[in-house]
Amino acid sequence: MKQYKLLTPGPLTTTESVKKEMMFDHCTWDNDYKQITQDIRAGLLKLAHVDEDIYTAILMQGSGTFGVESVLTSSVGKKDKLLIAANGAYGERMEDIAKHAGIAYEIYHQDYDKVPDAKVIEKILEEDQTITHVSMVHSETTSGILNDIASVTKVVKAQGRTMIVDAMSSFAGVDIPVGDLGIDFLISSANKCIQGVPGFSFILAKKEALMKTKGQARSLSLDLYDQWETMNKDGKWRFTSPTHVVLAFAQAMKELEEEGGIPARSKRYYDNNREIIKRFKEMGFETYIDEEHQGPIITTFLFPQDCNYTFEEMYEYIKDRGYAIYPGKVTEAATFRIGNIGEIYKEDVEKLCSIVKEFLEAK
């Protein structure tokens, strides 16, 4: 199979050393395997800058959406109400979860190229005292926008509500002071900025908020409290864990530290992102998101109005030369997306730009 690098928001290109960890078949009952789980949990708390007496980490089988669904269906009780702040497909997916689970909710829709306004959320909370929980996405990869979770969390916590953040594609790529902000639940995934492979999500939970979820989950397998209670004893997962993925993730966490932690990785991502934007603008592409709100994970570009090619043509040309880009997900505009997380470096950015330039010159 022809190899190529992924310019996507995850799954992403991983190191050979991370992939090699999956060559080992591990027993879930072994104490050394359970210790790996505990080490991962402790390491995640350090990355989040939280006190282990106040916060805990729970690993949950499945993709990032499984983690989001676990939190929403476990934390929002039958007498509670959820406010969803959505400015993209992943915020809207929370609404889909709420509908399926029978969760009482209200949704605040914002345009895809604008961040949810903390003042609007504050007004909604003041007018509707039945709202108990607020959820939003940090890095909305539909567009590449980076939402202002700090301002929103401040408003939510000032009004005594529970704050849920989907930091799927931003955690460890953007430094998030979870404890200082007072976030109650933060969800991310193994195959994003820590640069592991797909297979589990993880939740950083304030213990006070987690305790309130006991006995109210709408799902057996996604019961967040029960998952924590079992895992917290000795690292054993409730049901079969993705052993190969866990081993790969443990290695990926070591490599994050070796790179220089979140500050170094975040700088690499930001540098990649800004260089891609600069070079693509020189080739005639404009960004969908303005510079102030553009996140470092993925960028949505607008097709020039007079272009004489399709995304499929451009995609195949680029993939044949070693890279895979992403189609657009913004419905009202003709777009495509370039991700820059994972094992992507300056030389990859330069190579990508030269390939795109060759493609345009051939048209």
C-alpha cells in the first residue's frame, strides 16, 4: 500500500515508534498493563494543570464522540437541562446525542465563522434558570475556528452551572488551564494532539461534578461514573480495553514530553498552520476564518471563484504525491481543509505547498 501523510484533524500521522508499540499483545488483567492505564491517567491530569485531589481522568472505549456521549448522558440528569453552544457540525452533534438520549436541551446556534458569544450565553442562563449544564466545542474542526472557552466558562461558573468542553482536537495542542478555568468535564481523544491512534477517548472530570452523575447514566457501556469507579481501583477497565491503542498512547505521551511538552508541540502546530496560511494566500486562496479566531489545528480555505478544477482532482493529485487533505464541511461555501497536527513538520509544509503550486500551474 502506498504511504502518505495525513493533513487532517485526526486520525493523524504517527511515529514509527508509536506504531511499533501495537505489535505487542497484552493481557488486560496483568498488573503491569493496569499500571500503564494508571500512568496515563496521572499524566493527563498533569497536562491539564489540575490537582489530582480535585480532578480525575477516565478513559472510555470508542471514538471521541463516545466520550462526549458518555459525559452528556451521564452528567445531565432527568431533571436537568442542557444548553448547547454550537457553531459547527460537532456542536450540532451534541444536539443529536441529546435528542437520541431524551435529554432536555436548548441550543444556541452561531454562524460557523463566528465564535459563540459569552454575553449571549449569560443572557440565556439568566432568562432560563432551569438550565443546569452548558456544553461547547473548543476547536471546531468543521471550520478550524478556536472558540473562546475561557470567557464562556467564566460566565457559566459565575452562574453556578456545570461546564462541559469538547476539546477533542485541541487538548495538548493548545495549552488549556482546566483547573484555573473551572471546567467540570473536558473530553478529548487518543488520536489527536497527543498523537496516538484511534480507539479510546478520555474525560477529565472535576470529582465534585463526577460524583453527582452516580446512578443517572442513560447507557450501561457509557456510564461515566461506573467506568471511573472500576478504573480508579487499580486501572482495570470495565469492559475489554483497546490494549494495543493504550500501549501506543503511553508511548505517544512519552514522545510529547520528549518534544518539550505542550509548549513545544503547540508552537510546532502554530508554526505549521501560519506557514500554510501564508503560502496558500500567496497562491490565491483565502481563509474562511479570520486571523483572530483561526485555530492552529486545521484551516478551511475557500476555492477561488474562477477555479477550473474540483476538490477531487486536487485531492488525488496531492495524495499521489504523498499527502491527504480534507474536503470542506462548511455547507454555504465551496471549501477544503488542511490539517497540520501529527508528525507534520516544516519540510512537509514546504512539500505540500510545492505540490499545490505544481497542480495550479498545470491547470
